[in-house]
Amino acid sequence: MDGSKRDLWTSWIDQTLLADIHDPDRPDPVAFLETVDGELTTTDALDRYRYGKNDGEYLYLIYLADEPIENTRDITPVYVGESRNIGSRIYQHYKKIKAALPINDWEDDGSWGSFSKYDHLAAVRAMADSELYVWILDVDALETCPYGVETYRQELEAKLVGLIYAHPEFRRTLTNREFVPNRIHHEISKVGPNWLTGAGLSTERWDTSVSNSNLPTSSSKPELWTRWLDSHVWPDFDDDSTVDPIPLFETDEDRRVVLTDNGRLKRSVAIDERIRREGQKCVHPEGVTDDGYEGLLYMLYQLTESDQGRRPTIVPRYIGKAEAYGKKLELSSNFEEIAKDRAGTKSFARWGDGDYWHVGELSMALFEDDTRKVAWASELFEQGTHQLTDQTYLWVRAWNQDHHTGPYGYNATLAEVEPQLIGLAHAAFPSKLLNKSDVPDDAPIKQTEFTFETVSQ
């Protein structure tokens, strides 16, 4: 796959949004807002555009434009979203933008979300020379995403945000809060509307170059998944210093998970050591390191025999991330124990045994009839027991764009690579993946009613 992320964005916008703008049978460009008798309202053109779009696979883009709109350089993306009921979603955005105006009334209430995406959108509108426009795309009518493979609306949203973020000139006006690094949230929360005028962190950190141009453009998602495992996961199996595969839990010979003194599932010593070692690449006692490590990428998985027989098949069960930066405080609470080398593991890069972290929630599903991880309990454990159906492993990597690439061969932030991998894992193992976010509505995890018989102690 040749070119840069900038090239991908340009090509895709040329073929989609600009094609609609230049099509005389399309209403684009469609203005978002106007002021009538001193009152902010949606335009009549937008109302006609959005009506009836209440049951489909829709992606939408809010953007600024320099007129006349002739090429991609005239488009400044502001927000990317997705919805089945696009008419209602766009109207909700209007109401919340209206409530955020005038932006001069904004005050920091101390929370990370005090300068919300709607405050940000309102500030963009107030400070821009152009008006805001809305473009709606029927994803079912789309053959491929910018990376040349089939897609669905949740995945397409994440991919487009990643491509937009790869343009330093768009990072101030991009108002999405999902799929961008937590460090950006942290900086925005400190300066509020002044983010648009250049306050806060420099946005020049990441380039848009190709990291690996040898990926064939005809690759399917399962093929891309396999290639990414070959380049990033399997080498850890072959490296004696990494001791993979590493079981997530300490178990007896019957795969029954050992319990801690407070009755929670006990992680293995080896995985605790791996999480700490990788985590300490990202943080230190004073905060976050400055050498490019953004946080931890992790994959919960099982192994099955392969038809090829050369090595087992990695079956992904859950893919996630833990970013070192917090959204309000510099150091994420998920990394405090690691940064300060504490013995406690309540949060522990999201794999802690506290009530709101993975191992804690899973323990509560097994022993306390908690529903948050009931799908995990049903899929990973024998009913009514804390015995694993199959040995379950955790792969952990401190993510650094200088050393690692996304599955499409490009540099990718940790916030960007997570949904990309979820999309590929879903394509390769749709019935096994336990992620509920960033998968399509018809994913088995969303369609299956999972149950688990609580363990009697």
C-alpha cells in the first residue's frame, strides 16, 4: 500500500464527499446552522437532507469549507460521527452546540470533559471564517474504506478520525474525543477555547509517512490480521526474554483459577511482571515518559490447533489499550501503581482487581452475579465454576510509533490502532471476539444473550 495517510485522506475525500459536492443531483454542500431572527437553528437544506434517514448505516462529517469547493484542500474536517438514526443525531448536535454558545461563557469546572466536544464545536463555529457544513454517507453503499477493505460504520468512523489526526493542521479544529490520544484531551482540558488559537501542546509530534509499503492492496481483513500477528505478536513467542505465551491467571493443573485473599481471580506472576515491565516504559514516578511510549496495547487470547500444523492459531478474545496519559491529570490513574512501583493492583493498566477494572469485574461476574463481564464469564469459564474452559493468555506491548506499525502498514497512535485491530479480529473471528465497542451491530457479542451460573463458595 503506497503513499501517506495524507494521500489516503485526499483520495477518499475526492471519491466521496467531493464527488457528491460536484454531482448536480446531490444537495451538497449542505450548511449546518443559520441564525433566524436572532435564534440559532438548523438550515432548511439540512432538515430536508437529514429527514427520513432514521434506520440505516450512516457516517457523517461536519466540516468547514473554503468556497468555491474545488479540491480536498478546501475541506477542513471538524467532527466525524456515525449513527443508525442520523436525523435525530444531527439534531442533538445542534441543540448541544446551541447550549454551548456563547463560547465566552465557558468556565473550567475542573473535570476532564468540562471543555466538551460541543464546546469545541461551538468555538470552531464562533472563530471560523467559514460556516459549518454536514455531509451524510450511506455506508452500505460504500465499497471500501480508505484502506481498501470493506468496512462498517463504527470502524469507518475510527479510521477517518485517525487519518484526520495524521494532519497536524487539522488537530486544533478536530473535535472528536474518541480515537485521538488522551494527551490531546489533557491539553485541551487545560486551555479550553484557547486550544484553537495555538495554546497548549505542539501538535507536530507524529508524521504521516508509510512505515511499511509492502502490504498488498488486495489483502483481506483476515489476511491483514495474520500479517500483523506475524510482525508483532509471534516474535514474542520466539523471544526467550519475553516468555510468551503468558497465562493471564494463576491456575492449578485443571485450569481452576487460584483466588486472592479477598476472593478475586489471581493473575499469574508472569503477567504481573510483564505488565509492570511494559508499563514502566511509559511512566516513571514523576509522570509520563517523553520517549514516545503512549501506553499499553493488549490482547486477551486463547490458542487452538492450526490446520497447517506449524504453530497454533491465536484466537483473539478481547483487544484493548491503556493510555499512560490521563484526560484531566497527566498520569492516568490506570498507571499510578506502576509509576510509583506500588504493590497494590487495583487498576493496574486496566487489568486490576478493583471493582471497575477487568479482573475485578470478571471476578464479580463469577462470584457476585455482576453483569458487566457476564459474556467473559460465559465464554471463558465452565458454568458455575472458576475453571477456565481453555487456558487464557494475555499479550501486552508498550506502544511506540517509532517501533511499531498499525495493521495497514502506517504509523498509528495507540488510540487509532486499537479499533483497527478490533475490526480485523472481528473479521477473522467474529464469534470469539468479546469487544462490544467498535464492532458492528450484528456482531455476535451484541446479538447473544450470555448467562453465567454464579460460583457457590
